Amino acid sequence: MIFEIRKRFHEVGWCFLATIKDVAKEAGVSVSTVSRVINNSGYVSNKTRWSVNQAMVKLNFSPSEVA
């Protein structure tokens, strides 16, 4: 499976960082749903929340504190 992962500069050099869009695609949900899970706001079913969390772990996603 190919993920839409963008190349970004990181303090230790070039690395691949997953975006919220990558997490949404992997979990099969919208970007808005991923955002609700990250921010713990709005209604998200436990099954969907679990899917999003699994996708974040799989892609080694960590939310940007700036965003």
C-alpha cells in the first residue's frame, strides 16, 4: 500500500513525516474526523476512534503543536 507521505526537513535531516491526510486515508475517514480524534472534540464512535489511533501509530504520526 502506498501512502501519500511528504518529504520534510527535520532537525536530524530529511525524513518522511505522515500528514493528517495520510492518517485519514489509512483509517478510511475524513480529515475532520481525524482532527476530532486528535482534539478530543465532537462525537466520534469508539470504533472510528480506535481506527484513527491505529493509523496514527502505524504511520508514526504526531500532531504538530503549531497547527
